Amino acid sequence: MTSPAPQNAAVWFEIPVSDMARAKAFYGAVLETELTDEIGGPNPMAVFPAAGKDSVAGHLYPGTPASSGSGNTVHLRCPEPLEAALGRVRDHGGQVVSDIVTIPAGRFAYCLDPDGNSIGLFGQ
């Protein structure tokens, strides 16, 4: 017997960071949200908020990030306008590494967090 296909291809993401407090402050400021600390697993985590149990979310964890800009890219929805979120990236130790890209679903830009993790910020 096979399990039904998940609602989304992605079901969870993990972002390794070298300094949890700095990373929580960065992502909290850029996304204008609060991450929740959890200690029930093998590592301490800071969990991104999700709309419900079937929503895709993820967490930060103490780990070794890939070399700057070389790992996977996680795309995160940010508060509008996108330009303001890109300013918060710069203000909190990250880098904006692309122009804003427009696609039918909206607009996004590639960025690096303070550890060099590649993220895409997606907004309108």
C-alpha cells in the first residue's frame, strides 16, 4: 500500500546557522515575524511560523552552512513591499545578490543570510 502524495513537493526545510541568536534576529527582522524555540529533537531549533499543520515550514539549527552561496536556496515569503524586506536584509548583516526578478506568481530576489545561506525573498 502506498501513501497518498503530499499536498506540496516540499514538506520541511532546515537552515544551518553558526549563531542561533544572530540568525533568529536576522530572519525575524527580515520577515517581520517571530521564530519559536524548540528543544525536543536532536538539536535546538528556531521554527518559522506556519498557517496550520498542513503548511510547509522549517527551522534554523546550529550547524555548518555550505560555503557562501553554494548550498540550496530556500524561498521565503516576506512582508510587502519586497524592496523594504531587501533593505532589512542589508540592515541586519545579509546581502542582496540579485536584482528583483518578476515571474507570473510575483517577484523575488536572491539574498545571502549572515552565514552565507542562499535564500530567495518572495513578495509582491
